[in-house]
Amino acid sequence: MMMSFFDQFASPSLLGIPLIAIAMALPWTLFPTPSSRWVNNRLITVQTWLISRFTKQLMLPLNMGGHKWALLFTSLMMFLITMNMLGLLPYTFTPTTQLSLNMGFAMPLWLATVIIGMRNQPTIALGHLLPEGTPVPLIPVLIVIETISLFIRPMALGVRLTANLTAGHLLIQLIATAVFVLLPLLPTVAVLTATVLFLLTLLEVAVAMIQAYVFVLLLSLYLQENL
């Protein structure tokens, strides 16, 4: 029984062929393509408004040099939100519950921000490893600590997204199992548990969007440090 709770996080396959690529390609097919007409339908209008508002909010703390990343960050945000939301549907697979996938997103983008900082302003980038006014005896220790904290950043990005989505999916499955077990025995308790399940599902919808936003927001803050 306990192993079946984790079966939902196993990558699906057909005839030995992993289907995670299809699960990752599906979100892009759900977005309507904007037309060249002046008047669009309501769905495209709402989609364009939401993307423009998010891009404006995300680029607010960045200087002009960081605005070149707007398309990448916005596309990553919409991609993560769509995959997280699709994973809440029954009998679906959530690719973002795989730590390897999230690390594949986090590591290259974090490394790109570090390389930009080392190329554009190496003195300031290396200066982040040693806070100003540090006592001389503590300098070696702080350099080691700051270096470790720097390399932990991509791991924290990937683990945060994976852990939040995995915990939410497990809670939903546990409570749903409790509802089915309690329904013939204690109908009143089962109804109350189903209400909790509904509220938890709404919470997971919010978590799916918030975690995608936090992922991209932290990447933008890392970029701002190196610009």
C-alpha cells in the first residue's frame, strides 16, 4: 500500500520508451497562438494581459541589461505553471516532481548568471564571498561558507520545487484514500474529509502557481546580483 502512493511519481513508459518527453511537450500545445488581427478573442486577450503583467513585475528589480532575459523567464514561468497544473488532474504525470528535471532547469540557468557576473564584474562577483568589515580571523571561514552557499543555490531551487509538489500530491492521495475507506463505515466523517480534500486541492492549485513564480523570481534575483 505504501509503495503504491509513490507510483504516481514514477516516469511513465510505453514499450520501454519513456513518455516524459510527451508530458513536457504537451503544455505548449495548450496555449492559443496570438493572431495578427487587432481584435482577438477573450482567451488570447486575457493570456496576453497576464503575461505582460507578470513580465513587468518580474523585470521591475532588474536593470536594462537583465531585460534581455524577459522572454526566457516568462516562457519558463508559463511552462512550469502549466506542467504543475496539469499534474493535478487525475491519471496524469507531473514531470516537475522529478528532481533530475528541476535540477536540469536550475543548474544551467544559475550557472549562466554566475558566468555573467564573472565576465562583466569579476571583482564585485568575488566580493560577494566576503562581506565588508569581516574580522581577519574569520575571513577563511566566511569564504568557505559563502562559497558553499553559492553552490547550494541551484540545489535549493530544484529541491524546493520538487518537495512542495511531491508533498502536495502525497497529501491529496492519502486524504482521497481515507475518503474511500471511511465512506461505507462513517459517512459523516467521510463527507468532512472530502471537504478537507477539496480545500487541499484548491491550496495545491495555488502552490502550483506560487512555486513556479518563486522558482523564476529567485533566478531573476540571482541574475540581478551579477549584473
